[in-house]
Amino acid sequence: MRTAVTELLGIELPIFAFSHCRDVVAAVSRAGGFGCLGCGYFTKEQLEEELRWIDDHVDGKP
């Protein structure tokens, strides 16, 4: 499904998931949606680790 939002963000589907769980964020991104990690309670080091893990598990998707 192509919409202005999917074009803008480079995603396949206009599905958004906001989660504190990196597995959910990665799964939604791999499926063509937009996974967003809630990270307000992470330290800088924890956030870097979580983002690195997500990058390694989204198969190159945004």
C-alpha cells in the first residue's frame, strides 16, 4: 500500500508500532511497517546496544 507516509519514510505499509521491546520493533520493521523504540529509561550505553541489535535484525529495512 503506497501512501504519502510510506513514501516519506521508505516503508511498505502504513503500520506503526511503538514499543519498549526491541523484538517487536524489529519484527514490525521487517514486516514493512515502522517500528519505534521507546527508550526514555535507557542509559546511553543501553540505547546504543539496543539500536545496534535492532539494526542487525531488520534485514536492512528502515
